[in-house]
Amino acid sequence: MRVRATKLVGKSLSAPHLDGNCYISHPEIIFEGKECELLAVRETQLGKWLVVAYRELAEDGFIITAFFTRRRQYLIKRKQLWP
């Protein structure tokens, strides 16, 4: 699936260590979001996760936003969809 990013989100993910497509295609965990979005999560440092919120459409998808969090409880209370 091809995943698009808005220009604003694309700028924030332009650093090599923040490749949003990589995090979506190879996440550690995928959680269900609140509004039909998916949350691809990968630990970047011990106790620090990058969360990429994205939405899948019929033929492609798009990144909504991405952010770092250390709040593990925020993630694990959500419904885990994968693995």
C-alpha cells in the first residue's frame, strides 16, 4: 500500500530517523485509534516511542500526524490490532 503524507507532516518526518513510511510498514505494534485511524508504534530509544497516526483508504493511505511519547500507559490501554 502506498502511504501519503501532507506537506506539514512530511516536513516533520524528513529526518532520516523519522521515516514515517518505515514505521508504518515495519511497526512493532499497531493500535486502534479513536477516530478510525491506526497508530503504528515503534520504540526509538529505551522508554521512548514514535507513534505514527495514519488512515488506510481503499487504494492507499495517508499519515495524519506523528509524535514521540514516553507515556506507555497511553498506548497499552488501546486495542492492539497487530501482532
